Amino acid sequence: MNLSLPTQIQFEITDKCNLKCPHCFNYSTCSYGMDESKDLDFYEMDTIAKIIVENKIYSVVLTGGEPLTKPDLLFRLLSYFIKNDVTVSINTNLLLLDQPIIDKLKTVVTGGILVSCPSSDPKTYNKMTGGGNYSVFKRKLKLLVDSGLFFSVNMVVNKNNINQIKTTARALQEIGIKSFGATPMGLVTGNSQYEDVLDKAEIISLVNDLLWLKQELSLNVDIFTSLPKCSFPEEIHGKKIGFLARSCQAGKSSTTVSNIGDIRPCSHSSEVYGNLLVESFKNIYAKMEDWRALKNVPDECLECKVLNKCFGGCRVAAVAAFGDCKSKDVWMGKPFVDDPFFQDQGDMKNVNINSDAVIAISGKFRFRKEEQQLYLIFNENKSTTPVNEELFEFLEYLNGKGNIKVEDLADDISIDIKDENFNRILQVLLHKKIIAMYPSQ
């Protein structure tokens, strides 16, 4: 469907950072050493946050720079978004974490924390963070583990640490992590480190290391970016693996808001389409139509059978590497003549809808009206589902009822409890996590 606005925002709340990672996609714009900054004042940041909420964007990632360099602003924004039912998470290098911050985070973070750690080897960590201390990182990570807050660790991988994925994950698991991602360093126009970018064979090595960590260490694993589907090893194409389902959402369901209110398709892109303080979000988003109309996709991808699951890989990397947004992704292989990837049907037919079971809307009922009488329903795991007006009215009715038995619901809307369509709708809503089902008390 054609969205009127994105469904998720990467909000770069500051350009300040306490590290200087050479691979950072904001390397050329961040303010290092905690000195000069272009950051807006609280009033202007409040205005941006209000615009996000008013446009019913219910998923926000607070990033930077390093958000913990501005704790007062961070918690001000966290509190505001939580009060307005926005699922909010944080990206951080963790080095500025302390117990008072932990105590505050417990009350306001609903979407988790993504922690960056390029290596458990002190020398590599120091090199890849521009001077960071791994011993300090370990202490801060232990604080986070002990807090019980939900978090994942992301290891940005290039040629400097490609052989340290397993050892880093093992070391961090000993401290207590349960979720670990290894994300290939991307190319960006402001910081093109071509010599350190992984080659295609190293991408496959990274994927295999993650699968080993999942199998042998029982870690939850991920790649926190979308890679071209044709870059993955053939033997895993048909498997149900989370990172295989990722696709580039730049300028589509996701956009980035900078610390001065500029809107970009994604955090890797330096292309600015407008500023939220001087122009409406809808007008700015409309200017990104090329990203949604696939006009930037390489010609080789247009006939690919999985184009709608991939969108041609990273267009920013194509510009950085070859100077043209329609060039191939650096890790692109051959287009698919069929779709070999896992089709998630959710085994919905195996969901038994008991007549005396209790159902209810899962979490907050959050929605946004789109064009053509369609509505977007936002569920608790930050995904969205489009529904027509009839189904939306049903969900509104269900939300007003609170908890209700299936048999009572069927009576209320005058439908046979065994009606195939009725049961199918409930199965789909359960699969999409829009509703939840509980045993009768």
C-alpha cells in the first residue's frame, strides 16, 4: 500500500559523541570531543517530537551521535513519547551509562536498547571506536545485564574484525547477553572506507558465524541492516531466519530526523528533503516518492522475483561506491528467477479458537488512517498491518469491549461461532499480534 507517512523514525537527537568510530555513518557530521554542536534547544526538540506524535508515528529510535551525552534531553523525549503511546528505543555505545541512568531507563524505555560493540579484543575495540576503552564497556554492559532491561548488542563488522565475531559473542555471552547482531559496515558518501568493506565471501562468512552462534551458543542473532537477498548463501534461502526477512525501508516505512530537524530517507543518506520546523511532514515525505516507486533500483533488479522483499539493496552504498543510485549494491549477486525464501503463513490453521477463550486487543489500540479507506494498525512489536474500514470498525468495537469471550463476541455481532470467515479473521489477527487470546477464567 502507499503510505502517507513513515511508520518508524530514527531520531538523531544530538550530533555529540564521546567516541570517534572511523566506520560511523555520521563520521563527517558528528561533534567529537563533546565540543561544538548544532543541536537544537529543548523547545525546538519538543516541537519535532510533537510533530512526530501528531502524525501518528508510533515507533521511534533515539540515536545520535550518542544519546547519553544529552541525558536531560533524552529522558525528556522518552517521557513525552511514552505518554503518547509511542514505542521508543535507544541506540548507544553504553560508555556513559551509570546506575542513576539505569534507574530512569527502567521507567521509560518500551522498545529496548541497541548497544554497539565492535570487538571484545581491547586493541580492536580501541581502534574501531577511535579511542574507546573495552574494560569500561564491560563494566557498563554488566550494569545493563543486571538491570533486566531488554537489549541487543550490535557488532559492526569490517575487515578489521571479521575474524572476531565468534570470540566477541562468546565473551559478551559470559557477561550475560542473550541477543547478538553482526552488521556489515556500510558505505556512505560522507565516510567511504572502501578498503575496509567486506567482500562477498566475507558476507557469507559473517552469516555462517551468526548461524553457528545460534546453533552452538543458543544466542538470538540478527543483522541490523538489510542486505541484498542474492548475497545470502543458497542453503539458507528457504529457512525461517529473521534477518532474511529484512528489506530496505529507506524513504518508505522509515525515515531519519536529524538533530536540526532535517529529514533524510535513512541515517546512511546525506540527502535532505526538507526540515520539520519549516515544512509539513507529509510534504517532505511526498518528495521521497522515488524511493517508494523503485526509481532508484538497478535495472538488473527489476525482473527479480524477490524485488518486493529486497528493493535492490542499499542505494546509498551504490552512490558511495559507484556514484549512481541505480548502480548495483556492492554485495549484489544474480537476480532470482523464482522466490526461494520462506513464506511466513504462521501456521494459522493450527490456531484453535475455543469458544470459551477470552480475546482482547493486544496492548494499546494504535492506528492511523491512510488513503482509500485503509487503516494502519500498529502492534506491540513495532510492525504494522493494513486493514479495510470494515475490519477497522470490528477492531474498534473489540477495543471498546476490553476482554470478551469468543462466544460472546459471536453473539454480539450475530455470527455463527463456527463461521469459517469469522475464525479466519481471528486467526490472522492473532498471528499479526493485533489481538491476544487467553484461557477462560
